[in-house]
Amino acid sequence: MKTLVFPKKSIQRFLVVWSCISLIVLMFVSYLFFIQKAVVKTAERTILERQITNLNMKVSTLESRYITLGQKVSGDKIILFGLTEVLNPTFLPRTDMQDKFSFNVNEI
């Protein structure tokens, strides 16, 4: 029976070459994986930004409606503030106020 004997240098070269090839393949697969993750995260981010914009618009609309409803006068608010009905209201006539007020500008 014959046994094959490989020189030590050829075995080392073989291991070095295949280690380099394996490392290159591993790096390429990792690169593809991270590129795919970046694309997916970018797509998710645009979708979430649209949802945030829509929710902000809904919140603004609801806040506006809340403020509008809060400014309405109701019978309960009138009683709560202690307001009463005036039977004979007296109104003051509106006069032209241009002659009564002046605006002075200080020039330097």
C-alpha cells in the first residue's frame, strides 16, 4: 500500500488560499445581508413617516375641534360663571376715536 505524502508547503498554501476564498465569500454575503437590511429599513421609515404625518394632521384637527367646542357658551357655563339676564340693557354709542387718540413716533 502506497501512502501519498504532500509537502508541508503545499498544504499550507492550500489552507491559505481556501481561507482567503472563504473570507471573501463570507464578506460578500455579509455585505448583501446588510444592504438588504438597509433597503428594508429605509422603506419602513418612509411608511412610518407618512403615518406620523397623517396622525399629526388628525391630532391637529381634533385639537382644533376641542378648542372650538371649549369656546362655545352653554347654559351650564353661564350659570357656573354667575351671569344673569339683563332686562333693560344700556348701550353706549360708538364715536369716532381718531380725534381722541394720537400716535407719536420717537425719532432718533
